[in-house]
Amino acid sequence: MIKDVPEHRVLCAIHKGPYTEVGPVIHTLAEYAINNGYDIIGPITEVYLNDPLNVAESELLTEVQFPVAKK
């Protein structure tokens, strides 16, 4: 499947560790958006930067992205 994704601005951060522990990164990004004049304008995207079959769970890297617009 191919999707067209319109250009947009994102706030992002990298989480290192198990997928189940990404919650604090999501919370921190949401808090940053609120405190710095951004509206969150869409769903969170998680980009998995390495493969759990090839690295230890503690070495997993996940990029968390919030699409935002400046208020």
C-alpha cells in the first residue's frame, strides 16, 4: 500500500528501550507542546528504528512523533 502524507511539522523524540516503556516520552512531548504554544493536530506516530530480532530489548530505538501546528 502507498499513502500520500501531506507535509507537516512534528515534535519528536527518540526512546531507547522496550516498546512498553515509551509512555513517558509521549507524555513529555505532549507537555512540551502544551507549554510551548503548539496544538497537536493528529495521531502519534512511532517509527521503529531497529529490529527486535537483531538487538536486545534495552537497545530498541523508537522515534515518537506528534504532528503539531503553532498556535
